[in-house]
Amino acid sequence: MARYGNEHKQATRRRIIETSGRRFKRDGIDSSGIATLMADAGLTNGAFYAHFASKDDLVATTVADQLREQREQFSALAPGRAGVEQYVREYLSIQHRDHPGEGCPSAALLDEIGRCAGAVKQAYTDGLLAVIDDIGARLAPDNPQSARVQTLSVFAMMTGTLQLSRALADRQVADAVLAQGIQNVLALLDAGQRT
Amino acid sequence: MARYGNEHKQATRRRIIETSGRRFKRDGIDSSGIATLMADAGLTNGAFYAHFASKDDLVATTVADQLREQREQFSALAPGRAGVEQYVREYLSIQHRDHPGEGCPSAALLDEIGRCAGAVKQAYTDGLLAVIDDIGARLAPDNPQSARVQTLSVFAMMTGTLQLSRALADRQVADAVLAQGIQNVLALLDAGQRT
DNA sequence: TGTACATCAGTGAACGCGCGTTCACTGATGTAC
DNA sequence: TGTACATCAGTGAACGCGCGTTCACTGATGTAC
């Protein structure tokens, strides 16, 4: 009865979400038009509305998907606190700074998300708290919930550091900000451990 | 000979820069069109090009102006380290979070600036370093230059904290992130003092 | 003091373009006989 | 096995609109006489 297997349309939807994630992070949400997003996925603009109700729907879906992926990446790291430290060093790396399309959605889109409609902010909040609680579970295995706010705070500081490093025209200063950020984040994690 | 005094056109230019700053911070750079920006200043779109060469020119000028203003605000605070602490508390306040149009340009626009043309990033870098070196001069009066990278790093963390608080749909968590951010920033400043 | 004039800040319509969205359609596919 | 048909993912042109930018113009002003 169905012309293609059920997987076919789902696979296309998946492709749109993945290429849109990359495009949004590289160029920003506002600067990425439907036609461009669909061309990235090898399709034309008309097919968009067979998959999503609106651009806002895609944005919310993409944000949620990006955070789900980030959560998976995180869970693949070395166990315990060593994994967290590795994560910090990779996050605040020159590699990450210079490839926003492959990187953290928060660092690339945080202030744009802050201006988005409620549904996008809700998807962001839900997705981020899932990532954060995973990280918190490593830092305070006994009581991950208590670590939530501190982990959120440190995470916010990491996104701000990466963003600033991307915005500075002076490469030497931009690199130094990353290095100093690693020092400061690790110091905060140590202080949290001691409390 | 000149129809109006020289001040007249300068005053209009000033007005455009100020209202544009507010609009950019509230709605984002990309979402703010020339017609809207000019209407904010009580003018029509056509007059824009008598004052600026392009939208990019306005953006770079506005970014520089915003940072100049931020620098002035900072220098009006209580002297010494007390002023820095006051600044941190006001920066990471609910008031500041809920009024981006009147607040810090970095917090409102940082990832958008990271995607801008070189001239905008240069204007941002120059303006920000002037602010940062003022702050550094308070934290390490003997050698402000040495404080530059640490101050930049802490500042980046403040912008990230404010941005995250703006992006979270859960008000309670958003408020907690600000409070935790104050704790963490002050802890970093204390640690820096001790070194 | 009153009138004619030159200046030029600001107006508003127009340019081509890309936006988000709609829709009549195409054409490759799996199914029915 | 071969043909007719129903399905529906994807096409591509079109919609009204706002974008950044250009330009012929208006009209309030200060100056000259």
C-alpha cells in the first residue's frame, strides 16, 4: 500500500534535521532560509512542509536533536570525573572554536535561542537539562540533582568562553581566552568537589 | 552657508546609533531592518545612506559605541575591587537579564558578532579590550596588562551566564543560574587575587 | 525688515532579491489482477 | 510475467512581503541683497 517503506520518509526527515543543525550553527538561524536548508539535504523548498509544520517547528526539532546528540557524545567519554575534564578540554579547544558547524549548539546559537518563540526555548531547556544532569551524575554521583545548578553555571561559562573566542579578531588573544577558560573551569570544578 | 548648524546632522547620527543599539540588542542584528532602525530614530529609510555607508558600517559603529558607553558606565562605579563586585552583581541581575535592550552588547549579540564581517569583529575587539583593560586596572593596579586575559575570561563567563539565563524557559532554573554565576565569578576573582 | 535664492537633511517610491509558505503537478514505486 | 492503477515523496512556480540600497524630489532653513 505505502509506496516506499516507512523508513524512507523518516530517513529524509532525519537528513533535513542533521544538515539544518549544521547550517544553523554555522550561519545562524535567521540567516538560514528554507530553500538553502532543503538544498543542503538534496531537496527543493516545496518538500519542506511535508516534513515540518513551519520553520519554527524545524528549529525546535533541530535544537532538541542537537542536544540529544551532544548527550550521546558526552556519554561516550571516559567514565567519572576524568571524562568531564576531557570534555572541558575538547570543548574549549581551537578545533571546536574554528568549526562551529560541528560543535555545540549552545555556543553557536545561545543568544539567538534567547530571542526565539517559547516552543524553541522549551525544547532547548528540556534538551539542555538532560545533558546537564548526565554531567552532574558524574560530578556528584550521590546526588546529581544538587549538582544541576552548579553544572549549568559552569556550562554557561564554557559557552560564553567559546563565543568570545569566536568573536575576537585578534587570534592570539582569542587563543589565550580558551586556555584561561580551561584553567578557570577546572578550578571551579575542583572547588565544587571540595564543597 | 550651511543650512543647519554642524551639530544638527551629528545629533541625528547620534540618535540613529543609540536607537539602533537598543534595537539590535533586543531583536538581534539580522532581524533589524533599515526601515525599522530609521523609524526608531524618527526618520524614514531613505535618509540612512546620508549617515552610513552600509548596514555593516552602522553595525560596526553601533558595536563600538555600545562598548564605549559600557566603559563609561563602568568607570562611574565605586573605586577599586568593590566597584568590580558591584558590577558583577548588577551584570548578573534579573533586571539586566530581562532588559537586553538596555544591557550589555556582548551578552545580547556575542554569537551574532562572531559571524559578522571582519570590520565588525575588529570594532568589537577594540572596544571590548578597552573595557577589559579598565576593569583589569582595578583588579591588578600594578600590572593591568597581566590581568587582561583573566579578566576577559571572567567576562566571557558572565556573558555566557546571562545568555543562558535568557534562553531557559524555566524561570526558577534561570534565576538560580544567575545566583550561582555570581558565586562562581566572585570565587574566580578571589582566586585571581590570591595568585 | 522683506524677498529671492542656494543649501542639503530628509522623503518616499522604486530596484532586484530572498524570505516563509502554498499548491497543482510529476513520476517512481509497490500492489492487484 | 505483464499491465493498469493508486499512492505520495518530492518538484518548482507562484503568493505577498520585507530586505538593503538608490535616487529624483521636497521643503525648511540661513544668507544675501
